[in-house]
Amino acid sequence: MKLVVKFCAIALLVFTACKEGKKESKEVVVPAQELAYASYGDKISEEKAMTSKEMLTKFESMNVGDTVNVKFASEIKEVCVKKGCWMKLPLAEETETMVRFKDYGFFMPLDSKGKEVIVEGKAFVKITPVEELQHYAEDAGKSKEEIAKIIAPKKEFAFEANGVLLKVK
């Protein structure tokens, strides 16, 4: 019984995390003359970051449930339009990774689409249920018709970032 209650509580948290609530952002802007990045979450460096193509190769070698700690660079394809609580980063022309932020401890600026980022954290492969996919589509501002077309779970390359560098120049 306790397991059912815990599962329900976790499911409720996942589906309400991106709703309209206010949450403090841990944004630290590094002076432009030192680095051309704004820092979010844990302090990370730009050193030894893989390319998105190298990250795709790593993801493709993983199975559902595998997890690996990595750092890679990409350009933001999409960001949560409600409060910046997730972003999608392309790995190749038709492949992307969904990035969420550790413990919802920080968010990205709503206008960060198209900007370069370096993310550090845990990469993993998972199966995303239909309800969660529809929730993300709603957060992205998709139409009801587009959301209704989501009818099957999806194998996804996912990422939980503990730190992000957002290029400001």
C-alpha cells in the first residue's frame, strides 16, 4: 500500500512540476570578459565537453536503464515555454535529447531557444509514457490536435543536467 502511495505522489510531482508555480532560479552570470557563458545550477567548466555527434554515438551504445555521467555541447532546439523547466537539444538532424534539471533546482531563460549550451550530468535511455509525452507537448505550446496525435510511448535519449553553461555572445 505504501508503494502505491509513493508511486502516486511521484506521478503527481512529474505531472505538476511544469505548471505555473514560481520557483527561484539559481542563475549566476559570469562576467563576459572571463567567459561568454551564463551559468545555471552547479558550477561547471567548458573543458572536455563532447560534441552532440559524439554524444549521439554514446547514447546509441546504451540500453534502456543505462546511465552515464557526461558533458556535451549543443544548441537549444526547444525550451519549456511556461517556465524553462526543460529543453531539447539536437544530437543529429532527426535525433534529440530531452534535458531536465536536477531536482528542478534551476531553469533556463524562456528566450534561450537557438542558443549554444554546454550541459553536464547524467545521460540515460528510457521509455517515456504517452501521458508524459502529452504533458511535454502541452508545455511546449503544441495545439490540442498535435497533442491528441501522441498515442504511443517513445524510446528516448534523456539527460538530467546538474549544471548548464549558456553562451551569451
